[in-house]
Amino acid sequence: MPASRSRRRLAALAASSIAAVALAALAGCTAADPSTSSGAPTEGGTLVYATGDAEPSCLDPHVGGNYPQALIAGQYLESLVSLDESREVVPWLATGWTVSDDGLTWEFTLRDDVSFTDGTPFDAAAVKANIEHLQDPATQSSTGYLAVGKIASVEVVSDTVARLHLTAPDSALLESFAQPWTAIQSPAGIARGMDANCQAPIGTGPFVVEEWVAQDHVSLVRNDDYHGGPADRGRDDAAYLDGIEWRFIPDSASRYAALQAGEVDIIDNAQPDTLAQADEGGALVEIDAPRPGASNRLELNAGQAPFDDERVREAFIRAVDVNDGIDSLFFGTAERSYSALSSVEPLAYADESLFGTDLDAANALLDEAGWTERDADGIRSKDGVPLVLRFPVSTNQSIPAEQSLFEQVQATAKEAGFDVRIEPVDLSSWYGALFANEYELVSAPYTKIGPDVLRILYHSDSITPAPSGYFANLAQLSDPQLDALLTEAASESEPAARAALYEQAQQIILGGFHALPLYDQQNHFLHSAGLQGVRAMPTVSTPWFADAWLAG
Amino acid sequence: MARASRPLRTFALRLGGAVFVLWAVATLTFFAIHLVPGDPAQAILGGPGSQASQEALDRVRADYGLDQPLLAQYAAMLGRLVTGDLGTSYSLKTPVAAVIGGQLVGTLTLALLALVVAWALAIGLALWSTAPGRTARAVSGAVELTAAALPHFWLATVLIAVFSTGLGWLPPVANGAASGLVLPVITLAVPLAGFLAQLMREHLLDALEQPFTVSALARGETGAGIRLRHALRHAAIPAVHLSGWAVGYLISGAVVVETIFARPGLGRTLLRATELRDVPVVMGVVLVVAVVYVVLTVVTDVVAGVADPRLRRGGSTA
């Protein structure tokens, strides 16, 4: 390994450890004693939750449909089904379901003892209204809209039976219904119109939206009538807490300071340096709940030169060294991934052997591909065109540690003669660069339950030819064999056959060097020792507070 | 007759100038935000982690007029502004006036408190720096320079580390109580105080060399009395004129301070709206700040007139 590389890493490591030590020294004065009194649950009290995710512009997760909405909606809305710890689908608002042999008709049996918090009964008509709400373009749904895309119509058989007619078999239907973006709301609430419903959606969940003070907080109060919950809950009663104050604290250092000062009880988006500090302090508890769906990975745009040449893609992957960077920049809080899917996905297929680094091999591949000329800086070119990789980075989506990691990608790729041009931009400019096709590398998160996310990310249908809209297939992978596998897997209901299809699909994606997996989508919570009984839902890793209590 | 209409003409000129400033601000903002690449329709449909369908995008573009030519969008916006309609937020789906109305008080409170504290600090520093003795002059000079150069984000982080995490005296984030205002106000006030103090010291030293200082000394006034009663008035005028600018500076500083201290306000609204290409909200915030700036400029002119009688009598300030 050349000296310049290790020096660079050492410098980065030294700088971050100095900062960490300095902060840890300051933090030392407040280290409380970690009294983990795991006695009987205490009733009452208001939990203060501080989120670092963007403040939703609408509290109804049907509208748009992103992770910040999922985080909070899980407190007041419930879904038809859920997942248990082993990621098996379990009943929630639906007690059971059957599917016809042709896979085109699904029948859901519903709980008959549930009402929305406005008094509207939960029944098959409510399910119909919710699916139609998701499918109505006026709702401006994106995530939920995709999830219910194969449903042609909903038939109300009786109060407790809803029959869904599909246009094509959908092996991901139950996984789609386990997502917060398809959660069930009061039809009367929806009927109030988007403005009112965005302010305070009405659900059946353990808490009720009381008030939303923009840029400050959302007040949630206990739903006293709450009973039941996902089948794996283990309790039947209403929440212990009186309510939740859901605060928006965008700055990660302030959020951690607020937790240390006892102003808040739990924070999300805890950053790697913070986690390392908290670990040393010992007074705080960490929940590490990677998000399902895709892993965080660099997509290599195969739709245009130079990555339309597989040799150049492989050369990039051979040249780039991310392991040391992940260790040092993430303080050991993130584990390297070798899969396109999150490690929580049972069907994730990983192959470490594809991602070994080898600078000589990278150089040989580039020579072979015709990128033989090198300028004074060592940047390669071919027929006078330099080997430039444009890399727009969304500063809203990539945390500082990840942005530093990308700089290491840049430095290590340069040794093989790649000129990686990192362009840190805000979200809208990032979308702009993508649909103008002005990128060779990109990292885009995608949270979804189940391996069907691969169809969204790598099926050629997800490449929009006209530069008019977003497309999820940012690797611009267009392979008829892969398309066929993903389409077949999406309608294959037999588990072993489905798993085999997804494994083949992932072999094509990884084996063609279309993506460089980095790590799971990081999702770390930190909370005070006094907060007990909190868990991350196995669905999309959002926190569940119906069984949490504040001790002491 | 010409004499009688003179105040009216002055007023008309002022008003015309103000309208021109607002039009220029609206136009620059509109084209600046459209120069940056990016698609508001994408942002309207949920941002990160949500992928919008083509139908949804098309519909949003039609609903919000984003499929119109840029000049048509500009004309439509001016038409709305003339009637006093700030439009509807793309991302929040609520009227911009309501969005801003809910955030204005918080930011103005922060900015005005910071201005008061900055003035108090600046006067103290300026008086100290012109006190006899070389040490005071050297030390205060260095303090002013350092304070003026401090970036808000750095100062905020250090204040939180020391006074919240370290000493536990003050909350690190806004909590609705007055104690939550202390650190944000100090963060905004310190750099401004350094700047104002530097400006005042120069004029203070200048004034202390004027003949009236000598005659006051001859009447038996003390050094401190002269600085407070006579020289400070001269030194304050340029700084008063700058207060309109200072409020603009404080509101831009509020973007950083409100984010770090998690305070609701216009700064955070502006930041978020810019990221989401929420043109109506960006426009609304910028215009409101421009109005505040215009009003304050008029107010500071009046205050400067009180401090400097020459401005009242002569009528001509040139």
C-alpha cells in the first residue's frame, strides 16, 4: 500500500480522535450513574423524543411517503400486518388472509373490535377507502402508491372481510402492507381533505396526534382505548406513557447534548462519533436497528461511458478501498456489507470474494479497456477523454462520516487513474443531476420490506428514457435475463423457488460490478437508562413506544 | 407651494424606493432559485426515500404551474405579489403568509434581543478600549477583532459544550423557557458586538480629539463623563445607521443558530424551503426580511436624527 494512502487515513483518524477526546473530556462532568432499575413498569409521564430526520411536511404517510413520516406515523397508525423478530408476517389489524391459486384474489379477515380514535369503526370499507386513497393521484403518494400498484379493486365482502382483486400475482403484497406507508387511517379523517389530514391523521394506534407546532414539536397523547397491537406484542393494554413530545432537533451535536442534559429521553440518527462517546460514558443505551430494503451502496452508472464497459466497472471496484475508512470513520459502528440488500433481509445474498481490492488488477483492466494515457496527475484518458467519474452527493442524505468515506473512495480510485469528482449538493440539485444523467457514481438509500426492492432498483423498467422524472434504477442496469428473474420472483409464492430466483438476480447484479455495497442503512437510537421497554419494529426499524415506560 | 409639498415628495420617493427594493429582491430571488438545478416536483412528492411515479410528477407540475415557461411563472408570481398574495407552500401545502406568520415572532425576538445585547457589549467594549492605558486598548482591540471574526456555528457548538454539557447551567436546545434563549442570543450577539465596537472605537477616538472635548475638560468634566455624555453620541451615529444592516445580518445568522439550537423560526424555514425548492416560501421569507430591512432603515434614520441634531435642521444630509 503506497505511503500517501496510509498517511491520509492516519490524518483523518487523528483529527477525529482528537475531536472525540476533547468532547469526551467536556462530557465527563455529567456522566450519571446508569441505574438500570428493571422493576415493574411505571405508568404515566411524557416521553421526549428528538428526531434528526427532516420534519415531515405532512403527518399522513400516504402523502409522499418517506422515512421521517414512517418514524412518527408508527405511533398513531397501525398496519394490516406486521413482522416478528424472525421477519415472518404476523397479524395486526388483519387477523388472517388467504390467496387464490392464481394469486389474483386475496381475502383479508379483519379485527372486529377496533375503532379509530374519532369513533369511526375499523372495517372492510375502511380498508377499501385507504387503498383507494393511496391510488388516487391527488394524494401525491409515491411509496405507498408503488406498494398497492397491482391492486385493481377492493371488494367489501362483509364488515370483517375485504377481498382484493389484483392485476398480477404479487408475492410482495404482505410485505407491502407491513410498511407504515400503507397504514390504515380513518376514512372520515381522510374525507376532511389533505390539509386537515396532514396536520393530524386519525388512526387506531397507541397514541393520538394532539398538536403540531411547526419546526418545534408534535404532541402525541395516549389512546386510552388502545388494545391489541401486532401479534408479537405480548401485551394487550394501552400505553404506559401519558404521551410523547416529538421534537425536531436537526443538529446532531445539539441532539446529543440535549440527551445528555436530560432535556430529551431518546434521540434518533445518533452519529458514529456520538455512539463511540456514549459507549465510553456508559450512561446511555443504544439501539442498533438497520433499515430493511437495500444496503447503502455506490451505484455505477452503466448507461453511458465509461461504466458501460464492465472492465472499467471492475477496475473501479478493485481500486477502491473502503474497509479501513468504514472502520475509522464510523468508529466500528457500521459493518461492511457485500450485498445489495440490507443484512436484515433473510434473502440477502452476499459475496465478499467479488469485492477484493487489487490495484495491479485495476490498472491491468483499465489498460485493457484502452484507458492507457496518463496525465501529470496520473489521471487516465482514452482518445483524449479523461477518466472522470462525476459523483453528486446529497448532503441531506449522506452523513458527515459517509461524506468523508467518499473522499477516501476518491483518493484510492485516483491511484488507478480515476478522477472522481465529488459534488456535494442539496437534495433538489441532486435529483437534478440524476435526471440530467450527469453522474457516473451515486449513493441513494431505499427502504422497503423484502427483496422486491431489487425490482424497483434494478429492473430496466425503472430507467426512464426521457430526462423528465426520477428513476430508481440509478445503476441503469438493463439486462433482459435479470428483468425476467425479478418479474418472476415478484409473482412466485413458493418460498424456496422465490429465494432461488432472488439469489440468481443478486448474483447478476453483484457479478456484473454494478454496485459497490458499503454497509446497511444506519439507524442508531440512543436513550437514557430510565427509558425502558422500547423496541425497534422489525418492519422498517421505527421505534415502538406502546410498551415503553420512564423509570425513576 | 413647492415648499408645502416637500415632505410629501420625500415620502413618495421613500415609498417608491422601498417598492423598487422589494421588486428587485423578488426578481433576484426568483431567478436565483431557478438557476440552481433541481426539481421542485420531486421535493414536493416526499424527498429522500420516496420515489414518485411519472403520473404523480406530471400532476404536481400541472397543479403548481411548474410546466409553464419560466417567464410566465415569473409574471404569475408578480401578479400574486401585487395583490398581496404570497401563494401556497409547495411542501407544506399551507398559505405562505401563515407559514411565515407562525415563525416571524420567534426570529424577530431572537434578532432584536441579540441586537440589544450586541449594543450593550459594543458600548462597553468601545468605552473600555478608549479608556486611558495601553493594556485596555490592546486587549479590547484583540477581543473586538476576535469576536467579529467568530463563525456562528463554532461559537454555538462551544457554548453548548461549555454551558450545557460541561457546566449544566443552560439547556442546549430551545425549551420554551427564557433560559433557552440565552445561548442563541449570545451566539448571535458576540460577533456583531465585536463589529459594532470596532466601528464605534474609531469614531470615539476621533471625537475625543475634537475641540469640544478640550473645552469640556476645561469645564472640569472627568474623562469617563466626556466619553459617556459627549463622545459616545458622535461615535454611535455610524453604528446606529448600521443597525438596519445588522438586523439583516442577524436574520441570516438565524439560519445557523435556529438549526443548532432547534429553535423554530424564519431562518430554519428559509433553509428548508431552499433545500426543497419551495419557491413561494423562499420568496415570502426574503420579502418579509426585505420589508423589515426597509422599515428599520427608516427607523434608524429617525434615531440618527435624534442623536445628531444637524440631520434634523439642515434637512440635507449630504
